[in-house]
Amino acid sequence: MQLNTSQAHAGPVDRITYQRRKLLLTRQAAHIRQKTRSLENGSPRRSQQCGLGFDKVQSSRGSAPGKAYAAASETAHQNEFDKLKPLSVIRAKNGETVPLVSVFQNYGPQHVCLLPFLTHFADLSSWEYAKKLKTIIPQIEAAGTQVVVVGLGSRQNALSFSKLLDFPLRLLYADPEGVCYKALGFSPGFAPDAPVSAYLKLLPMLAGIGSPGTIQEVLRGYIGDRSSKPVWDGNVAFNILGKGYQRPFELATLRLNHMVNILPRWGALCPANTALLTQQGGTLIFEDKQTAFRQDDTGILKYTNIADLTAALARLQQNTIATTAQI
């Protein structure tokens, strides 16, 4: 008679151990099924608990394209409009102190407002960004979008800035202490609490410390950028290097021109509160008092990309047209 090997070696002790293991696995499986049903029927999922929403993807800041910025929903973050409600700024045109939201909150449904927050009025970033804004403001306003521009410094700083750049004074507001910037959580720059001069803090920021992307942006000014438009059109010396793109040294030359204009007028442009020298800004677009676009400056020369900004405005204006047509 041939013997079954598996049966021969499976004694009473082995059978008891097998049964115990089987019972333990059965209980664990039942426990897992019970927890799963509890999560599906009784408790909200983690994404619902956190209130995460990424339906509006916003572009990164900076004069060159960067990583996309995703805005969390209002359940996770207080709306920027509410943060600005108690805060006031100075109207550069007449020196009147006004609540910032009062400037644009009384407009009707589907109202869109572009709200750039410049850095201080003696900063290269402010000069570059303001010059670019100035070229597109007529088209933006013609499409029905309101423009409100805030900068760091006094009314006198704003007046000098407007005169030097021929920037529309009617659109300009001053924030002498940066209260709006702090409320919105814009980057304060390198070591904001360190008990040293803000001028010393600028040195590491120019080296990219506490100012991500600054070194790359400085280099871009010297080596050029084929993905960007030329700084100057027409018959200019840079045409020797080609046309239709930002040529080497072209942007660096523009920045040098700005410095030549800023440095002799530093006292007229620089904020009295020198702690604001490292404070960064950003750009918001409000639609019906809701934040439709936000882009934060990460460092020196890394302000909002104009192409991203105009693309966001175009989408919003298209949405407004569609909504109005349905009413």
C-alpha cells in the first residue's frame, strides 16, 4: 500500500495550528471589511475633510515661466478679499486714506479687478513690472477689467515713481507699512526677524538665498532668452544678434538703465521703513470678490509673468461674456 506523504506528516498538532491560523485570518478579514464600510458610509474621505480643491490652477510668478501654482479652496484658506477688508492704503492721486476693498467692491456682478502688489518703489522688480503693465493696461481696461496697483512706500514715493515711469497716477496706491502684504502672506524675504540692516539682507537675496530664482533671472538678462520677446523693437543695435527674441545683454542693459535712474533718486523712491526693502509682492485677480488668480513673488526680479497674467484675464473675460449671455 502506498502511503500519502502529506497525511503521514500532518499530525493532530499541525491540524490544530492550521485551524487557529485560519480562524485568525478570518477575523482579520472581517475587521478590515467593517472598517471599510464605516469609512464609506459614515465618515468623510480625507480629501473631503481637508477641503482640498485644485480646480483653479494658477501660473507661477516671475518674469520667466516657472512651476504652476495651485490654489486651495476657501474651506482650506481664508479668501484674500476678507483678509484685505480691514486694511487701508493711500491714494497717490490725492493723498486720501481709503479702505482698499472699497476701491473695487461696489462694482456689479461679474466684475473683474486686477490687483498687482509691487515691491517698493525703488526696486528693479517694480520698475520692470510696472513698465510691462503700462503697455497692457489700456487693453485690460477696454475689456472691462478694473486695475488697482499697490506699491510699498509713502505717497511721495508713489508720486516720484509715477512721474519717472509715466505710470497712470489714478491707478496707484501706497502701502507705507506693508500691511496688505503681511495680511496676504507674501514673502518677507531673507531672515525677516534677524536684527540686522535690511541692506545687509539684500546681499544674500541677490545671491539667491531667501530669493529663489534670482540668480537664474540675472543670468537670463545676460545670456538672453529665445522664449521671450525682445526688450526693444525697431532699429536697435541688438538686431545684430537677431530679431524676434530677447537678445544677450538686452535685458541686462534695460536693468542698468533703471539703476541709473533709481540710484540718484533713492531718497525720493525708497520707503522710510527700510524693513520693506526685502518684502516681496504678488498679483491677485478678483472676480465677484473671489480670488480667481494669485501669483506670489518668490524673490528679487521674480515678479508675475505677463503672459500668464493676460491668459488668466482672457479666460475670466470669456467666462464673464458667457455668463452675461445666459442671464
